[in-house]
Amino acid sequence: MNAKNANKSRLVILSARYSRSFALMGGLTLLLTACSAGAPEAETQPAVQVRSAMPKMQVFHANIAAFGQLTAGTRNALTLTLPQAGQITAIETIAGQRVKRGAPLLELETDPATRSAYLQAQSALKIARDELARTKHLRSENLATNAQLDAARKALADAQDRLDAQAKLGGAQATSTLRAPADGIVTTLAVQRGERVAAGAALLQLAPTSAMEAQLGVDPGALADVRAGMPVTLTPVYAGHDAPPLHGTVAMVGDAVDPQSHMVDVIATLDSRVSFPAGTALSGSIVAKPFKAWAVPRNALQNDKQGDFIYQIEHGKAKRVDVTVLAPDGSPVGVEGALDARAPVITLGSYEISEGDPVRAASMAHSASQGTAAR
């Protein structure tokens, strides 16, 4: 009996131990179930706050970049000469100097032979005038015929013509001063002091201020869009920031690539006189044909290895739209792509998001006004 009682006692003890273990496991299971029931299934990503603007289709004016310099227009340049031969005794200017109308440029001492021919013609005129007076007196006394009187008159007229011709040849003055016929720039000085020159020899070249022009170069790929008559806006490269831009018009378009600059020459006339010297470096743009494109703020445009793109907001998420930039200068920029006109374009904050991220527009900006771009 004692053995049976001992076995029963052991069974009771083991049963109690197993009951406590099952109770403990059940409690842990209930605790874990309660904790899992109180936790969310997955954390949601917060919306990124951005600013946006509505895209708008508008007209841009394509600008073609041009670079060159201010030159004295050779088409309107004046070659200055003197009619008489002689020797250069003084030079009052240098090449590249800006001069006023009437300013002395150089002096020339008339060749002795030219001067002598004028003086002889002057003496012949005096003799012819005296001969005519004498013939008139004789004719009044019937001591000369009408034919003799007519011959004396013709001799006087011929003597006057010869004197006028010698004066035009420069013999009337022992020393001649060559003066600027207009405001302009001396582009070429072809003589030196003490040099003897022939009659009519080119002494210097003067480009009138009104004939200053811009000699520009444009990329050959853009040549098809350049036409005579297009407006040009130019800026002196080394001028101060307050220097006003120069305005002009395309006058001539070249048809050959310069072997040194690899650009095509374009000549533009200026609308007004300029105070900059010839050779001033210029940069500017030629206003070419207009075109339509999506206008978006500049800070909306992004770029990666796949190309240019923007983000639009669709159903509260960022959607990438690949674009081609047609008007890169200024703001807004002109782009081409599959934009939705009803979906805002993300501007401020676009660099902090990726495709599909939830976004929230803080405020809606108005679409930017029309711009002008360089192509």
C-alpha cells in the first residue's frame, strides 16, 4: 500500500508541474497575441511638402548665340586722297584713332612741278584778260575785227579753264591739309612723314562712325535659321555691368566656315552710333523664329544620366516626365514632353523626392510669364 501511495504522489506532483508549464505557455501566447494586435501592420511614408506651378504652353523666341567684334565697316569705309603729288610733312593721327569731322589728319607740301603749272596757268589767265581788254578797245576804234574780239574772248575762257584744272589738281596751294570728312575712326594709315606720294595716292582710310558694324560668328548648325533683317542684341564683353546693350540688324550672312574659328561669318549693322572702339569683343544673340513649348520654372528642371526631366503631381504622388529642353535660358524654360496640363509641376523640393513618393503641395504658384531663350 505504501508503494502504491508513493506512486500516486509522484503522479500528482508531475501533473501539477505540467499544468503550471502549460499555463505559463498560454499566458505568454496571450501576451504576444495582445502585443501584435496593438501594433500597426506597416508604417506609411509621410508626404513630402513641395511647392508647385501649373505648366503652360507659350511662345518662345529662339535666340542664336553669336560672338565677334566691333569693326569699321569696310563697305562704307572712305579712302582719303589728295589730288596733287607731293611730300608728307606732318601726320596728326594714328591708325585706330577716333576723329571728329574737320580734324586735321596730315599735311602735304605740293610738288614743285604741280605748283609751277598752276602759277603758269594763273599768268596765262592774266595775259588773256589783258588781251581781251586791249582788243575791245581796238574794236571800239574800228582797229580790230569782230573775229579778233571773239578770239580774245575764247582765249580768256580757255585760260580760265586751265587755271581751274590746275587748282583742282592741287596746285593752288603750296601746302595742303587733309581733314576728316566725317566723324569716324582712322582704320589704315598708309604713309609716313617725309614720304613722297603720287597724285591721287591712297593716304589713309576712315570708317565713319555711322558705318560701324558687328562682325559675328555663329555655329554652322544654326545657320539655316539666320536671315538678313533679323534683330540682334549685343553686349561688349569687357564693358561695365551698367553698359547698355547694342542693337542692330543682320545685314549679310556668310556661306562658308572660317577655317580658324570654325564659325560662319554674319555681319550686323548697328541701329545707333557707338562709343566703343573698333575691335571691342562682343557677345550676343540673334532673335530667330518663334516656337511653342511648355513653360516651366527653371528650378523644376532636373537632369540625370537618363536625361532632363521634371516631376508632376498625380493622385498625390510624384510622377517623372522626361523632357527635351528647347529654351534653356532664363525662367521659365521651354521644354517638350508628355506633360499633363492639369497636373502641377513640382518646383521647390523636387530634388528631395523620387518617382512615386507621396507629396503635398504647400501652395500653388501661378504659371510664369513668357520668356526668351537662346538656342
